[in-house]
Amino acid sequence: MTPRLSIVVPFYNVERYLADCLDSLARQTFGDFEVVLVDDGSRDGSAEVARQYCERDRRFRVVTQDNQGLGPARNTGVRHSQADYLTFVDSDDLVPRHAYRIMVRSLDETCSCIAAGNARRFNNTSGVRQSYVHRLPFAADRPATHIYDHPSLALDRMVWNKVYRRTFWDQFGYEFPAIRYEDYPVTLRAHLDAVTVDCLAAPVYYWRERESGESITQLKFQYGNLADRVVSAEMVCDLLDQRAPELRGVVHRHLAEIDLATVVQAFATAGDDDLERLVALGRRLSGRLDPAVAAESAPLQRLEYEALQAGDAGLLRRLARFRAGAGRSVVPARRHPRLPWRFESQYPGLREHTRLPPAVYRLPRAELDVRTSVTYQNWTADALVIRGTAQIAHLPAGGRVRVALVCGRRSHRLPVRLLDDGAGPDDPVAFETSVPRTLLAALPAWASYAYLTVEMRAGLVKRRAALAPGGLQYPVGDWVGGRWVQPARTPDGRLTLQLRSGPAELTGATVDGDHLVLTGKIPARLASPALRLARSAGDVHVPVQRRKPATRIPRQRSLTTMDEFTARVPLDDLIDRDNPDDPFLERTVLVPRVHDGGDQMLLLVTGLRQGVLAPRGDRVVSVSRSPGQYLNLVEGPARVTADRIALSADGDRLTVSGPCWAGVDYGRITWRRFEPNSDDGVDVPCELAADGGRWSAAVDVAGLGDLPNWTLFAAPGGLSPYAVQSDTFLLSALPLRVGRFVLRPRSGILHLETD
């Protein structure tokens, strides 16, 4: 019988990654598919990997051709496919187990031409995180929509996060051009041609970001690669001019931010012989973009645009090298020599005999804004204590700092203490403030949140902005009066204090034999409460035992009448090694909710300060927390996991530790960094110890030198090295200064980074 879905997978010299990719396809819960593997002239062992899959699974077959590139290989795969639906996969990426079931079901229900979903980026050093270009198009489910109704779909430039109706594909005769960056012209045209498109917020694709420079996207500064990028952008611009001029603003800004910036950055490493043709290439692309895009861009990007228009290759090289090596987000400004109320950015070329007028270096008023970041947060008996940094962008540090708590239209001045952290004159000002508990308790009952503002003055310039959370990823909340006050990051980049009344609470978690026992408090108004643990493979339902407390919970703890509850969760009901939602980390995050048919409430973690871990064979169930301090249960493989950190008295020796699991190799734990253009890491081994069911790994950070960005890795014998994941309760103590480094979490992974 003809399968319903054709999956086209071109491959070329990807022996290291192909097996993982094909594993993720073989494990799909939607099984009515064929995989058309197109060998585009591979010279390594990729063809043998593909052949082995074809022998094991009749749904896989190989088509061979001489090397022609990714676009022609995809076209070959389409010609050899026969199903009602069509999709594409790059051979070093992964597909979540339920992706095709979700997208095909959506197309069956809506009869749309395309179903498209969210994507995640992943690699060892940075873990799993949201793909930048997919965050806006797929922020929410939008069935049967269109690019004119949802213009951010114009940024959906990749072909592989979609399932296409084959009749739609054939009707418009799509073909990939024989260039790199071949996706965008095809996907934009498909969005314009489609009657309707289904947008899915669920991640349906995992996009690998290699540690090396092997992939075409990481060899992006080679001239041939850049030339193809510009050709692709020109095809997109032509399509917009012909069919969708109303989308020019969205797409032109995107091309300037991504593609033009890449061309300009190539000047940093380009040889002298390449400079003139690189200028011509940049001018080709910048000439196609709306000049208003340059006028709206940041000062450095506008300066690069103007240098391209002037054809000043020397200045472009200096600007590119400055961007690559400046090591800071902003550069100090100086006052205009004759107009002191104006400021000029001191980027390369200012007041020199370049082809650019001095006015190009003028800083708009909006650029002189307050940049803030939280570096520490803690609750004391009397207050919420916050430390952070602040600076008016481009201006020297120093001057007055004021902090206020804002709720509705009322603002309350807070005490501020400046900190002497040894920073230089161009570094931000470090400060500490405290929000008294009495002030938080007095906030009006109708308020759902408050936030902090920082006001700075530098000379005659005064600016104010909301405090940003910076590197604070897992802030800790606490009870204040009858409400829970939870610091949280908002989508617009502010640190808010959320005021939560009467939440369902998790106050305890223990392991009792084959069960995970959760205890807490739920509102007494819930008639028939039960616990639902949501996951893609199907929810887990757990009955809740409730009882009236022996003594009523004091009013100052909650304004809502609360009952106590206990839920005994069978651990075996959570274990599913063959069905993880995350195909890279091989784990699933279950989100418990208390419900009674109508109300659904997340469980706020109020009684735990450290995770509870329950091993089951080669899997572990972890009681975890979200950034908003809600309960998560994480089921995944038993691997080296960190849950504690300790510093020596001088702050230069870092010890990371965690529990030991049976069958896990703790013989080699290192701090690793990857050299440019290499998938092989450079390791600094730790001093290891294992005692009493725990492991520890210590390192003197002086041994890491001045090199940036070290990642904690486990290197088990006979298995591939992997980054050590951390208990989320541990991450609430970060960032942390460690010698010349800062210990920061990146997607749950520990990194030692230089400032």
C-alpha cells in the first residue's frame, strides 16, 4: 500500500550523525511513512549506515546520485517519493517522536496545504533551547491561518519543520535551486501560495548546532557560501516585489539582521584579494533592502551599512574586527566637540578621513538607555535582597543610582547601596537593594504583580528603565503575608514580582518504594480533585487523597481556605525509555496539574529547596521546578547529574557534586571547551571522588587559563561524552563568581565563562 507520508533525507558525509537522525524517524508514533534516503555522493561511511537501516526497516530506501548539493538532492528525493504528504529532514538533525502524528492529524482536520511547527536548537555545550527564527511564527497554535493574517510566518525560512500536502506541492511545481540557503525562496513562495497553513506551537524539529565548522551554516564566512546567501536573499526580495510588497518590512529587517550582518562580519577574516568582491557582494544585498531598515538599525549596524554604500573596504574590515573582538555590547561615547548635547559613538573611523560623514556616528537619544542585570537574589527575614548592575549605555560608569518598586501607579523608593566589586571605569555600576517584606505585604489586594525600576544619572543625562533579570534564570519566591511573591522573567525582558494568592502548593516529595509521594495543599473549593501529569504520549492520572488540616492554616500564610493532599505516583507509570519527548536528551518533562473537571492549577513548589531523585533501573525520575517555581517531573536516562556546588575560601577552587546511580560511569569528569572548527574537545580533568553514594569533581580554575566558555562534561568509557545536566534547584544559586570566571547555567548545563 502507498504510505501516507514521504520523508526525504538527503545525506553527504554525515556518518557521525546519520544513525541518530534515522533512529528518531524509526521511532515515530505515526508509522505510515516511507523514508527516501538520497546519497548525494558521500565519501565516508554514511552510505553503509543508510544501508543497514534499509535492511532492518522496509520503510527506508536509498537513492544514489553524484554530489550535486542539498537542493538537487531534495529534488531527487521528491521525484522518488509517492505518499500523500511530504516532508524533509536534514541528516544531522532529530525529529521528536510525535512530530508527524501531530502535523498529519492537523492537516487531516483542517485540510490546510501546510502544517508547520516550532523548532529547537541543540548541541552538547548549549543543550536544548528555542530556535531564534521560530520563536515568533510559532509562539501559539494558529490552525488554518495565512501569512497575510500572521506576517511573522515570513520569517519561517526553513523547509524541514513542515509537512506539505503532496497535491499542493505538485500543483505549484516547487524545486529547490542548486545553491546553499535554498530553503527560503521555496518556503516563502509556499506560504504565499497556500490557501491556509496550520501553525503549531509544539516543537516538531530539533536543529543541530554543531560544535565544529563542518556544516554549511558554520562555514558562513567563505565567499562561495556568502554568494549563495545573497542569491537566496535576492530571490526572496524578487518574490516580495512581485507578490507581497506589504511583507517587505518584516523580511527586509530579517535579512539585514541575519544575512547582511553575516556578509559584513566576513570582512574580519577575508584576505586582501577578496575585499573588493566582498564589497560588491554586500552592496548587492544592501541595495535590495529598504533604506528605512538601515535608519532603524542599531548604530554599529547602520555604520556598517553606510560603509558598504561608500565601498570603504578598509573601514568595513576594522568594524568587523571590532565587532568580533570588542567583548562588550556597547562602546563608550564622547560628546560632540562643538555640540555638547550630542553624543558620538567611538566606533572605528570616527573623525578620521573616511568616506563617511561624521553624522553617521551620531548616537540617537534612544541608544543612551539604562542597561541593567540582576546578579544575585535572596530572601532574608526582613526583605527580598537583590544585587545587580546598571549603566547608561555608551556613557562612563558612575553617578547616582535610584531603585523603586512600582505597583500600578504607585512608586516606592528603595534603599540602594553601591558595591565595590573592583570593576573598571567603563564597567557597569554594581549595587544592592532590598524590598522590605512590610512593603510587599502592603501592596493592594487587586495587584497581580509589581516591578523594579532603576534610575541613573551620568552628568546631565538621566535615564530610567525596568530592572532586567539578566542571568537570573531560576529565582526563588517566598510567602509574604497571605501571598506568594515570585520573581519572574517576563517576555518583554523585565523582572517582575508576581503576587500569587491561594495557589496549589507542593510542600514535600519523598520516594516510598515503588512510588513517588507528593504532599501539599490545595484550595478547599475543589470538589473532586485529581492530579494530571501531562505529556505528549498520553497523560498520567493520579488520584488525590485530601484531608482537612488538624489546625487551620494561619491566615497570614493564605487568604484562601486550604486542604492538605497526598498523591502516590507509581514510578513505573512515569518510565518510558522508548518514548521520550526530547530526542536529544532522551527525556520527558511531565507537568502536574490539580484539576476537578473545571479548574486546572499548577503546583507551586513552596516546600523544597533541593530536588528529589528516584532511580528506576537505567532511568531516573526527578522532582524539578520550572523558572516560575512550578512543579515539573523529569523522566530521563541515568547519567551524571549535578545537584551541589561549593567554593573554596579564596573562591578559586570549584567543586561540583551529585548522586551516584548504579551502572553509570563516574571515572572521568572534565571541564571541556571546543576549538574553532572542531568537534573534538580540549579537556581539563577534575579531581574525582566517590563516597557514600555521591560523586564530586573539583578543579582549580587557574588551570583553565584565560580561555572562555568551559562546559562540565562526563566522558564514560565506551560511550560518547555528554554535558552534565544540573538539578534545577541548584541553578537558583547562579550566576556565581568563581575566580576570573562566572559560573552560569545554559539550558541546565554548567558553564564557566569569562566576562
